[in-house]
Amino acid sequence: MASSAPQDSFTVLREISQHTDIKLTPVAAEVPKHAQGAALPHVVCGELHAALARHTTGTRPDP
């Protein structure tokens, strides 16, 4: 079964939330701000790169 981009995006946001102990809604609220030129909070930025790397390489996080 092929995964969809929205599902993959939600998975990445959920992982960032879990790994940073920041609720999902505030994490997701940073995305449009970042798209408009605002910097991501350092902790969110670092975890975003880590989550994307996990999904780019095909590795999934531990359940």
C-alpha cells in the first residue's frame, strides 16, 4: 500500500511533537509561519531534520 503525502506529513509532525514533548497543534502552527519566512524554534528544526531523514532513508521510528 502506497503512503500518501498528507499521511506522511502528519506522521512527521506527530514524531516532532513526541520527540520534543510539544503538543502537535503548536508544532503544526510553526509550519505556515516558517513557510512565510519565520525561523523554526531550534528544537523543532532539529527534530524536523531528524524525522525527515528517518523517512527519506525508509527507516521508521520505534513504536
